[in-house]
Amino acid sequence: MNMRWKVWGLIMLLIGSIVPMGFSFAGSNTTQLNQTVLNIDNETREQLISARLINQLDKISSIVEGLEDKLPENSSILTSYEKAENFKEKAIEEYNDGDYYSSILDSLSAMHYYKIVLQEFKEGKEKYNEARERIQGQIERMMGYFRMIERTIKIAESQGLDVSNISQTFNETKDAYRVVLEDLKARDFDKAKEDLKVVQEKKKVLDEEFRELREELAHQNADKIVREFLERTAKGIDFANRSIEYAKGRGVDTTGAEARLAEVEAIYNQVNALAQEEKWDEALNVIENNRETLTGFMRTLNAIHERIVQERMKRNFRGFMGEIGSRMRKDVRALRELNKKGVDTRRAELQLRTAAQEIGMGMRLLKEKKPEQAKMHFAIALRLMNEVEEFIVMHS
């Protein structure tokens, strides 16, 4: 009898934790049940507890009913579900046979496995949602990649380049990717994995053909690319010089920044000298050969922009945002006036719209308590606005 009292104590301890979804005994609570049990004999007590547990099992079972149809044959969740169902059936049989003590034990075992089912199903659903979001991100990136290639092909075709090979590869890759999307829509993930291999092989060929087309386009438009490089780099060098002087005034060691700036100035001078002689292809090769150094320089400029934004936000965030809003309104009016005078302002207008989007993104990230990410977007916005305002000054 002592053993049975221990089992009763175990039941009272486990009722709250084993029963999933916050179930409580219908029409009663644990205190009332405890008082009732103390006032009846052992057999009736076991019968009452067994009946209550089976009633709970029916409720839990209804939650997971049909779950086996949604799971693969080798699923660990299905294994736990089958164990729970077996223990439940056994507990019911034992109750009907009057073996209430055994029914109690098997009911508790059934509850244990039902709890595992619900927990694993919840975790599996979370993993599925994460995978779905990841796949959606990959789909969006691939769509962006296709749009970029399609635009490049149209530009190359308009300039008289032969795009027959890349057009065919592009269409084959898109068709193969559509098959994968159909697989995902049908939830046929095994087929999607196999079909994705076909896409990956075709994309390798497309990547190589796209690289070759871009190189061909670049050299055909070498003069435009070189001129734009010289214009942008000159602005970057000027900004870097001013930032270095500002940092020196605050006692910051700028040795490393000055060394990187000297490298970029040397590249700029070399490209500029070739441009003066209209050796556009050679100038473009210098840019391509020094791509890593130039990219590092731009990253440094971006970091400086972010530090400036950070300082200004710390000093007076409301004033900082007010200044940005005021500048944007002035820039919009100035571009409108230039457009009336016949100046092509399309690129500057796009930059200003992009800056506004970056500001909006920064504000959203601030609300989500992600200040570091927000600062990056504010820095991009400031850089774009600076370029727009330089354009306005040059054409005013």
C-alpha cells in the first residue's frame, strides 16, 4: 500500500507538468480532487484518478489526432505518437477490467509520450518556418540575380554585342529554377533538392558567361567607366583628406588611414594619366588590377561616415533628423528647378529616393532597438545626399 501512496504522490506532482497545453481537470481543481481522494477508500480513489487521467488523455489525443498523416514514416515524432496511443489504449482496457492502478501508470506513460509529441511537433514547426524564410530569401536573391542579368543582356544587345549564348543559358537556368519552385509549392522537398542540383550546374555556366559579358561591356564602355571612377575617387580622396585632418585635430592616430589614402592617390594618378592620353582600356585594367585596394578604401570611407553619424546622433538625434529632413526638401526643390532648365537629374533623383529609403530603414531598426544597424543605413543616406548636393552645385 505504501507503494501505491507513492504513486499517488507522483501523480499530484506530475499532473501540472506532464499534461500539455495547460489542461486542468474539468469541473474541479487539484485541491478539490485531493480532498475528495482523502475521503474515499483506496479502490474508489484509484478508480477516480484513473477516470480523470483517461478523460485527460482523450482531450490530448484529440489535439494530435491526424498527426501521423503529416509525418514521414521514419519520423521520431511518429514513434512517440504510436507509443502514446498504445499506452492510452492499454490504460483504457485496464480501466474497463478494473485494474485501476495499472491504468494510472499507463495513463501517465501515455501523457509523457504525448508531451514529447507536442514538444517535438512545435520544434519541428519552428524549424520548418525558419527553413521557409531561408528559402524565401534565396528565392528573392535568385530573382534579383535574374533581373540583373536580364538588364545586362538588354544593354549589351543594344550596344551590338552577341548575346545569343548567354540568352540561351539564361533561359535554361530560369526554366530549371521554375521547376524547383513548383517542387516547393507541391512540398516535394526531395524532388526539389534533386532539381536544385540541375539549377546549380546551369548557374555555374551562366555565371561564367555573365562575367565574360560584363568584361566585354566594360571595355566597350571603358571611357565612361574610367571617367566615373575618376569623378567618384576624387570626391572620396577629398572627403578622406578632410576626415583625416578632423581626426588629427582630435588627437587620433591616422597613420594607417594616410597610408591607404596614399595608395589610392597613386592609383588615381595612374588612371588619370592614362585617361589624359585616352588609353581607356589600359586605364580600366589599372582599376581592375587594384580592385581590392579600392574596395578597402571605400570600406574605410563608409566606416568614417558611420562614425560621423554616430557622433551626431549622440549629440542631438532630433536635431540630426530635422537637418536631414530639411536637406532633403531643399534637394528635391533644387533638382526640380534643374530639371526645368533641361538638366538630366534622373540619377540624382534616384540617389535621393534611395537615401530616403535608407533613412526609413534606419528609423525602423531604431524602433526594433538595433542602433548599430540603423547607423549604417543613416551613413549610406548621408553619403548619397552629399553626392546629390555636389551634383546640384555643379549644375547650378
